[in-house]
Amino acid sequence: MTGPDKDFFNYSYSELVDVLAKEFDATKFRATQLFEWVYRRGVTDFDQMTNISRELRVRLADRFVFPVAAVNDRQISTDGTRKYLFEVEGGDLVESVMIKQPNRMTLCVSSQVGCAMGCKFCRTGTMGLKRSLSTSEIIRQVRGVLEDAKNFGDSFSNIVFMGMGEPLHNFDGVTRAVKLLTDPIGLGMSPRKVTVSTVGLVPAIRKLAASDVSVSLAVSLNATTDEIRSQVMPINDRFPISELLDAIKAFPVGPRKKVTIEYVMLGGLNDTEEDRKRLAKMMRGMPVKINLIPYNDNAGLGFNSPSREWVYEWQRYMSSQGLQAFIRWSKGADIAAACGQLATNSKRQSRLPVLEQAAA
């Protein structure tokens, strides 16, 4: 197991500047060079960092390590979606998904091994929570997918923290990872292209709003009454809909920016005529856009999918009420990579071979 103090991916740019100054008497410029080699060029071999003196490179090699998340498995869906099974510290396993969309690729990363939230329509919730991932383990997923994407001639334009785990339950690990992803000297992603999803941890939403972390927010609502929401999302007993809506209204959004409301449509349970009227009334005047997500029967948790026509009816109704509503049909269902399907055994005894499949 790699000590966190030696793990390069646990350091922010400012922290690296401090370490280099105190331990190496090196300037801020050296930290910039290191960050650019690692995050811009993907180079982790100090011997290749030729604009840094050989003496300093030798010392840096003794100080820092660059652990990787081993790919235990890669599966490719008929729709082009790719699911990765990564092995992180202690042999724990997490999943990441590259979602192929018409005009972009979105990388969905995990923030925990399992999840403590227990949402009834989500397979990850059946695992329980083993632990949260470190900042490094999150970044390693991203780097692992970036490296494998070279085999397909593509990459991702967006990152969503919607994989295994509740991102805001791992507040420090996730927000530090977001800063690395969006640091201009790091991976340099636009904060608009990085989204953190939550089941509705109100205190953490407020903490995120008050922080210096710039990121897009998505909230899983999934019901219009406290009775139904508590039935499918136990977190609602602690933070009911009214408190959640207040936190969303107070969340800072920039110009032309909106909070995403995720609504998993569970056939016959939360998708009634009354529900769509309540949802429209609830959202009116708020800085939000709505993602309608038809439940995926393949998750096998006892819920039903709504009909396609009914989903389109919901979208048309929301539009008629002046609301932005989008339908998010499941991707990667045939490889259990769709919304609500991610789940693993916490460990495996032996490493699985990477599936050598050509891109669709």
C-alpha cells in the first residue's frame, strides 16, 4: 500500500509548491513543470522530465510515487459505452463508465467503495459502504480511462461524479479531486464540464456552496412527496424535500448555469399525472434543468419502467410549463453500466484479464 504522503496524486498545486520549497529549496516554477509533465503530458517517469535537472529528478523519484488503478476488466456495450473495473488500494474494486453520446463522451467516476445511502432503485446501495476513496484513487480512475482511451482514438469532454458512492459523503476527497481536474495547471477542465451528484445531503450542499470549489451540481430528487421519496430514498427522512429545495435555491449558479434535477421515473410509483404537475410547480422559478431518467428494468430491484410514450409526455408537459427537460435513456444496459446498475464484490481474489475488444 502506498503511503499517502508519497502519493503525488494526493497533492494540490499549492501543496506541491510548499513541499518543493521546504524539502527541495525549489521554486514555484518547478512545481509548475511537474504538474505540466504529469497532468498535461501524462508523464510519470522522472527520467523523461528533461527540463528538470538530473540531480533534482533523482531526489524527486525518492520522494514521490505515481500509483495506478489497475484495470481488472473492461467491457464494451453494443452502444459503445465502456465500463471499467478498477482495483484500488487494498484490492478494493470500483467501476467507472465512459458513456458514448452523440456529441460528446462523458466519464462517470466512483467516489466510494459501495454506498451508505441505500436508495432502493440503485444496485450500489445494496453493497453498503466499505469506505470512501482518496483523492488519488479518484484521479487514478480518470488517468486510467485517459490511457485506455488511446486505444479507441477518443477521450471524454465531461466528468460526472455519478458512479459508485455518494460524492458529498466523501466531501474532502471529491472536492480536492475536482480542484485537480479543473486546475488550469492540472487537467484544466472547465468547472462547467465537471458535475457532482448528490442524493440530497443538505448540509454538504450548503458547505459546497460556501466553498471555493467551482463545480456543477446535480441533485437526485426522484419524487414529489416526502412519503414516496422516503420510501425509495431513506435520506429523505433526515432532509425532506422542502429543506432540499431551499438548499438548491441558495446554491450559487453563474450566468446561463443551472442545477440539474435528476428524476428517475419509476413506473406507477413516482410518475403519475399528479407527480408531473407537482414537479412542474415545485421547479417553477428555480435555476434548474430536469433530467428525466426512465428506470432501467435490468437493475432487477423490483421497480418498473414507464412506457416510452409516457416519458415523452412528461417531457412535453415540462416544456409547456416553461421548464427545460431532457430524457436520459440508459446507456450500456447490456453490460450493467447504466444508471443504478453499478455494483461489485468489494474484492476479488485474482485479477481478471482486460477484455480486448474493438470499439464499436
